[in-house]
Amino acid sequence: MNDADAAGQIVEVLAPLAVDQTYSYFSPPALRLAPGEHVEIPLGRQSTYGVVWEVRGSADTPGNLKTVISRYARPPLSQKLRDFVDWLARYTLAPRGMALRLATRSAESAEAEPDRLVYRATGARPQRETPTRARVLAAAEGGLVFSKKALSGAAGCSPSVVDALVDDGALEAIKAPASAIADSLTSDYAQSTLETEQEKAASALRSSVALRAYQPFLLEGVTGSGKTEVYFEAVAAALEQGEQALVMMPEIALTSQFLERFAQRFGGRPAEWHSSVADRKRSRIWRGCATGEVKVVVGARSALFLPFANLRLIVVDEEHDGAYKQEDGVCYHARDMAVVRASIEGATLVLSSATPSIESRVNAELGRYAHLRLRARAGARLLPRADAIDMRIEGPGQGRWLAPRLARAIGETIARGEQALLFLNRRGYAPLTLCRSCGHRFRCRQCDAWLVEHRFRRALICHHCGYVEQRPNVCPECDAEETLSPCGPGIERIAEEAAKLFPNARILVLSSDFPGGAERLRRELEEVAKGSFDLIIGTQLVAKGHNFPYLTLVGVVDADLGLGSGDPRASERTFQLLAQVTGRAGRGDKPGAALIQTYHPEHPVMRALLCGDPEDFYAQEISLRERAGLPPFGRLAALIVSGRDAGLAEAHARALVRAAHSLPPTPAYRLAAAGGLPEPDEIAVLGPAEAPIALLRGRFRFRLLIKAPRRANLQGFLRDLLEGGPPARGGVRVQVDVDPQSFL
DNA sequence: AGCACGCCGACT
DNA sequence: GTCGGCGTGCTC
């Protein structure tokens, strides 16, 4: 044994805490740690868990360093995953420890499971035969294997009797084969029949997967064009090579319907990963990903941090969906980070959507993503015919919300025994309640927004902060009775009108604030799919996930809602939502119809919906942003002020504020260099609710999100920053919301 | 994440 | 006089 073998090591360990640094430890000679291994380390006055980030050298004695306590027998984090953690931390400006947490949260207790033992009768008689032993042996008759618990349970004795019988030779213990973590999958279990366009897209993906190099694709295709079948071919290609694939979906889109479809194609279910998977299962899947045993994971955004051994493919389904944004703790956009992970892993990336986000479209047009398009619906299905109802011309009378033409169409649909859906993205009965006698309007005490009347709950509710108060019968300002008057429609009010118009119809109202929770919702959606209702009235939760096979008519009640919100993505979001809802209409070879009630039939969003071609919309929207001097994406940066992480964050805050000229290598700087972030001429302190609105009213050049107790202090703090002086106190965290593609 | 240290308001 | 609230800072 030479000196190097006898010496200990100096290792850099990252703990999954709010620290950005790694800490140095001495590792005794016997441990021989490698980067990525999981260790227990002393930290402060207790011990924690950490990951070896780097082995820095050897040493004979600890010197002034503390000593690593032990090694955990978990699969080490690969260099690629560690690089991803570092990248994510640098990009989101989160402490590296917090980024590591995302990757190790389910690693705890991910040790190899101990062999499970089962027992079988050997046929030999035990040396001493007591009545209890006889009962155990009787239970073990027939040559089958049983668990210890099953035998002792059947015999009504303690498990130690089984042990004794093993010692006596009457039973034998056998290693049970480890139960599989996930179903085994077969790449060609059932071949999909693909049409020409699909076939072309699928073969592009298949050959990319075979190349084993980072290659990004935008897979764009109208509802029903068979995007899923196409990316299933890419999954199949990864399986054929014995390698891994990750399919990400927004949590609510991850339905058993989807898993069934997957099983029909691959002969088994993928490993599922989302918030309600039990802890034990989670750590098994975590381990299975690291060992390569788990081949395909279908999961929500957190699946992005699994320790894949050989990841060949990442699919981001519904890539435009806002649910990919993580907004507390480490703030990140899972779709963007999927791009980064794919590039680090050298994997194929597929962003899939019927209505891609603007930034993905722009990336495709710039040639950063290969653009695969499916223009036709698969299986000769036709797109729903969309028609506008111009509310200025053919709107309903006073106090009604459904235009006569829409009401008629619903009646006819129900009469044919088909299903209709009325969509209105507004919960409650009426968005505003005022007093006809004095003009009093109900406002939220916490945040100043209008209170929304909920008639089912007899309450006034703030949709911004959740504040609730009882709906009074008397005006609180002028004491007049019976003068409180609801203005505008909410979904409950539409339900009331529909019940009057169609007294014999089976109507279901679906809104996220109804009691019963997810369980009831799931049951109701299944009933809808079975055709148990004639008319469904719902908010945006009807837009996603489920298929409604009997649905042939979709009516959009207030299509303009959301266009006037001041949100920079208002048009984009409205288009995506309405395209999704109206796309639900139609079944088999019978085209559905969509009727859209709008005051602005000429608006680009409406025009795109009516002609059924999103091309129009994207071209308009991108040129609008160009003319407004906004980059098509990466338009904003968020400054989050909080009490913690002062040192790290302060530097970034300075960099951001002086981004136009300063040189620190932060994403903010690079954004500025790319022309995305002009120098601010004013800094204001806004709450999270106000900031997005103010932003693209053009008042501010970038967004400041403030999380802090006292506003006045922050004002001073930020002014100090702007003038370049030392901030008196407090810390700053900067989050930059841009497309990482431009930084790769 | 824990845990200590420190600085202000209400208690035996 | 202290007990304890949480706001802040540190852990190799």
C-alpha cells in the first residue's frame, strides 16, 4: 500500500441548505470518496446530509477541517446532474444548496433495499414438534413460498417460531426476487399507424434519438393531430437503445387516460412522478432512475431533477402551460430548464403543443429548434368550425348573457342527444356588486380588488387574495335595502340562465371553488365522458386533461375576458386557452362547432380562432412586440427582495440595476448585452400583484417583485443601490425570467 | 434547514 | 429585573 492509498482526502461537500458555498471536509482513508457520493457531515452543532461536489486532494490529517462521518449507499449524482444543479443555481440565482435540494429531496432513504426473504417447507420434520410449529408447517404446505408475516399470522404465533423452524431445517429461507419498480416496457408492443405528416415528424425524432446528441424540436400540431403518437415513437427509439426517456406534463394533464394510452403502446405503465406519489415509491423511482432500471418517467415539473443514468429524450408536453413555472423557493421554468438539462445530457428535446408559447415559436423561427408541424387532424377528423357572435350586433337582451344564436345552437345540440359546453373563465356569480342607490362597490380590505359575489356560498370573495366576507342584504354605506345589484356574468349566473332556458337538460356546473375537491371533480369528469350530462358549464378547468367524446358544441361566453388585463401575455394566454377549449368539440368524423361571443371579432386572437390557423396569431403577436420595443421573449427581470442570502444576492442586485454597463457574469448582464434589458430610470417598490400589471403598462422596464415586511426600508435600500452606495441593510435576490436558450 | 445570538415588549 | 418574540446570520 503506497502513501496515496494511506492518506485521507479533502473533499468539497454541498449541503442541501440555503448555502451557496461548498464546505471542505477531511475524509478518512477508509472512505475513499468519489464526486457525487452522498455523505453525512457534521455541520454546526449537528450532522446533516450532503453531496461530495469535488475531491480536492489528499491529506494525512484533518487539520482544522471537520471529518466526514459516513457514506450513504445511494447511487452517486452524476457529473451531468451536478452540472445541471450548478447551472440552475447560477441561472435562478438561488443558493446552490437549494438547487441541490430539488435533486435530492426524494433521495433520502434511497438505499438499496435489503433482500426480502420468503420461506418454504423443506419437507423435513422439525426435531421438536410443538402444536404451534405444526400450525406453521401446515400453513406452509403445498411447496409455495410465504413471507414470514404470512406464516406467523396464519399460525397465530410470533415470527420467531418461523426463525426457529429455519434453524431446525423444516423451513428454508429464500431470497425473493426484488419486485420491479415499474412495468417493463416493450418498444414495439403495439405499432401506431401514423399518417404521412406524423410519420415524417416521428422519423426525425427517431433519428435524433439515435444520434445521442442534444437536439431541440418544437412539435406543433392542432388538437387531435396525434402529437402524442409522434413523440411515443421517440420514446420507443430510446427504449430500443435500452436508454431512458422523460415525459413532462402539467400536473393536471397527467391523467390515468394518458397512462392507459401509454400502456397500450408500450405494454406497461411508465413510472409516475408527481406530488401525490407516496414517499416510499418516490425513493424507489429515484433509485431506479439512477440505476437505469426505470426506463420511462412521466411526471410533473419536479421530475426534471431525477438522477437519470442515461437520459436520451425529454418531452415537454403542453409546453406553453403556465404550470411549468415554479414560483416559490427556487423559481424556475421547468420547460426552460428541460432545455438546459437536455443540452447537458446530450439528449433529444421535444417541446409539444397545439398552441406553443411565443418564445418557443420565435426560437423555432430563428432555427434554434427544428420545427415539426402537424397540420391535419389524424384519422380524417375535422377541426371544429368556429364562428363569432358579434355581441354589438346580436347580443342578448338586458340581464341576459347568452346570445339567441348560441342558445338556439345549444338547444339543437341537446335535442340531437349530443353534448354542449359553455365556457366562461370567471368563477362566482358576478364580478362586481354595487349599490344602485349610492353607487357603493364592494372592495377587498386586504388588496383593493373588487369583491366577487358567490351566490352558492352567499359570500363576497376576493379572487386575488382569497379574502371572504358574508354578502349583506343592506348596503353598508347608505343602509338602503334591496339595492345591491350584481354586474356582469360569472359562471354561476350563466348556470342560472341556462337552467331557465333548458329546464329539462341535465346540466353540470364545474368550478374549482366548488366543495368536494379533486376527487369529486374527477368523478364528475368521468360522468361527462360517459355522456351523463347534456350541458356542461365550466371555468378553465374544463380546458385540460379529459376527453369528452359526446361533445359537439362549445360556446365561449365572454371571449374578450382576459384581453384587457394588462398582462403582457394576455393575448397569448387567451388564444391558448380558447383554442384548447374550442378544440374539444367534435367526435369521430363529425366536426364540432364553436360559437364565440365577443365584442371584438377583429381582434387578432379572435381572427386566429375563427380561421382555425394559429399562424395569423403568432405573426401578429410577434410583430406587435417588436413594434413595442419588446423582445419577443425574455422581456422581464424580477427583483425579489427578501431578508436572506444578503451576500450572494446583493452582488446580483447591483449587477441587475446597473446591467446596461456593468460586467459581472450574471444572466442579467448577458440579457443586457443581448439588448433585452435597458438601464432603468426608475425603481419602484411594488407588491407581487401590482408588479406584472405595472410592467407592461410601460411604466417600468423590468419587474420588481418585492417580498418584504416594510416598504419604506426597501425604498431606501433600492435607492442606495441605484446610486451605487452601500445598502444599509437587508438582502436581495434577483430572478431573471428569460429564455435560457440564448445563454447556452 | 437548524440553531444561536441579539434586541425590544409584557410578565412573575 | 428576566422570559421570549422573531429578525438575522452562520454552519468547513
